[in-house]
Amino acid sequence: MDTPLATGHVVGHLAGNYRPLPVTLAGGEGAWVRDVEGREYLDLLAGYSALNFGHRHPVLIAEAHAQLDRLTLTSRAFDHDLLLPFAERLARLVGLRDDDLVLPMNTGAEAVETAIKAARKWGYDVRGVAPDAATIVVADGNFHGRTTTIVSFSTDDDARRGFGPYTPGFRVVPYGDAEALRAAIDETTVAVLLEPVQGEAGVIVPPADYLPAARAACTEADVLLVADEIQSGLGRTGTTLACDLVGVVPDLVLLGKALGGGIVPVSAVVGRRDVLEVLTPGTHGSTFGGNPLACAVALAVVGLLETGEHQARAAELGRHLAARLDALVAEGRLVAARTVGLWAGVDLDVVHGSGRALSERLLARRVLVKDTHGQTVRIAPPLTITRDELDWGLDRLVDALH
């Protein structure tokens, strides 16, 4: 099934920074997509959670169409009529504190960069950290994006190697080890930046007491807890935020992917007013951040989540997904399966080949998933998938593991 495009090398005028599966998609609706030859596939990846509401959700498409006829971009030189409503409703949905602020950006990596800048400036202006001495504690196995600053604290050699010199100011500790996290905090520390569930690493779920312990350590040291919920947030884990599963309230939450409804890139930093207020005019910005089209779609996304229906659906279907995957582990067909909400990482024995090989076998069975880190495959269906559709895909997973 290999094609030149699947090798990751340059094809035609397209730079080869990805190695996609050998399928070319041309359409989609709900949990299904079709290729240029009309074959249909069940999408169990959902754009790494960017398509939490499936392909071309009618509510989201309608709002996008309506906004296209009104206004698409103003830049932040001017306000527009959806910007404040978007900020207010997103803050209420996330529900951390009554007076939280929202800073809209475009991509997930931009949200992470924004949080890093805000945390550092807060550390200097409010905490009194010595100039240029601020440090941020992060976890190994992290994935927060691929900008120059972010890859500086990545432990993924593919993402990091060859892109130095690296940005200083980060301390890497083992993920899930609360004592190591606490020990890394000192008088220079301004923030701890964590994924509540590590998605790119293979849906790694930390011990239940890890995030509460991180919250306690940050509170005691007057350090910001920054939760990167770009993949885990907005319903994926069966709750609005993954932090909600353990009752942790971060100081800043980073959102993206699903916030754009699979239509436009939208991200945001949501959190403490006293922290985000340190970013004043001229210190940070984005021409496209919070543009009218993005706000129209994101407001519709917020509307879908305000009912709680999609969170409850992810929790219910997630229990079914976990039961089926756990059965495959018990039968010896999988080495391990980690499931949280409608999100799973499954580890393969080498007898079944690599994660890439399994992804290709599933592609031949008209199911789309994607491998990560060799022997692991991620499963992240749209939250709108039906139980019958999910079972259809899982039945083909069983067949592909024979």
C-alpha cells in the first residue's frame, strides 16, 4: 500500500514533513470520510481531536456560512460584534473562576507560546523573579507543539534534533511523578506546564493523585499551574476539561483543536485575570486571533458543549470502548490499552507489527487511525459517533489483529 506520498519525502512541490497514510480524502460527513475514488472510511482519529463534532457538523457549517456573508476579518485593530460574546461564553463554559479572561489565538502552539510569555511576565512583574531568570517545569514525553521554543523542552528526538540553539528556562521532570515535580520548583519557577493526559505520547493517563498534587505544589509555591487541554479538552474525556475528572482548577487552560469545529483554526488561553492582564497592548498579539469567522464557529462549538450532551456521550461510549479494548488485552491481542473518555492508546506486541503496519491494515479495512511512537496506535473518534459505528470500527480492529 506504500506510495511516494507515504514515505515522507518531497512529492512534487509539497514539502515532506509528514508521512501520511496512503489515502487521499475528498469528502466527509459525521464520522465518515471518502477518498477520491469514492470509497468510504470510518474516521477514528478525528483530526487529533480537532474534529470532536465530526466532519461538517450542520450547526457549525451553518454558522460558518452565515458569517461568511457578514464579516470574516477585522484584525485586532478594531473590535467586532462576536469577540466579547465569544470570550464571555467560553469563560463560562470552562468555569474556572467568575472573573477569568480569554485571550484568543489561532493554533495550539500559539496558545502554548502565549501562556509561556504570560507566565514569564507575571513572574517578573508580580512575583519579582530576577530578570531573565524565570523557569518553567515541564514533563518528559510532552507534546505542546513544534515551535522553536517548544521543541527546546521536548524529549522527542525527532521533534528536537537539529533545531538548536535551544531556548533556556525549562526543567523537565518525569510525567506522573509528583515528588519530582515538587522538587523542581524553586524561587525562579513561574509555572508548571502539563498535559492532564499526554495525547501524542500515546494517551498516557497519570495517577489519579498526580494533578491534585501538582496543584497543591503550585499553590504552596505561588507558581502557576498551566493545563494544556488542546487535545484533551472540550468533551474528549467525558468532561469539559480533563482536569474536571480529578477536580483540579488550573490557573491557565490552553484550548485549541476542537474549538475550531474542524473548520478554522481557533485557540485560546483561559485563566486568571491577574495573570493575563500582564499582557498589555504591544506585548502580544495576532492578526487573525479572534477573527469574526473563528468566533462564529467557536461560539457554535461552545453552544454544542453547553448542554453537556457531548460530554455525557463521550463518557458513555468511552466506557464501551474501554470494555472492548480491555477484553483484547485480556485475550493477549493487545499489550495494553489506556482509555479516558472517548480516547484510547493501544500498545501492540511486535508479533502484530508496528503501529504503522496496523494503521495500514485498518486502512485496508476502511478504518482510519494513526500510530505514534512505534508500537502504539491512538483511537479518538468524533464525539458524535454512534455505538454501532464504533463497534463496526472495533470489529475491524479485532480482525486486523489476527
